[in-house]
Amino acid sequence: MHRMRWEVVIGRKIRELRKARALSQEGLAHDAGIAMRYLAGIERGEENPSLSVLVKLSTALGIQPGALFED
């Protein structure tokens, strides 16, 4: 069985949570203090975000960082 890269899994989860909160990429990036292009890359699974960036994103989404790893 082929396992998906964690960057793809996390990126999809962030996109799902962002859309569920009716946030644009620009809005979430602003709230998290990161560049919108960087967020877009994270959501596409092309970036390897640091733990500090994941914490910023989870805070902006109103969730615990561990929720990004839940199915």
C-alpha cells in the first residue's frame, strides 16, 4: 500500500478547515502571519512547514495543532 506524504495530508487538512470556516487563503495567511503564496504551497503539499508555522496556522484556525494530524 502506498502511503501519502505527510505534507499532502496536512495541506489537505488545512484547506478543508480553512474552507469550513469560509476563510480565503489570503485571510488565513494574514491571520497566521505567513505569506499567501507559502500557504498555497502548503495546501498543495509542495511545502514542508515547520512546527512553528503549523502552530500559527492552527491558532488562526482555532484548533489545537494536533488536530492537523487527525483523520
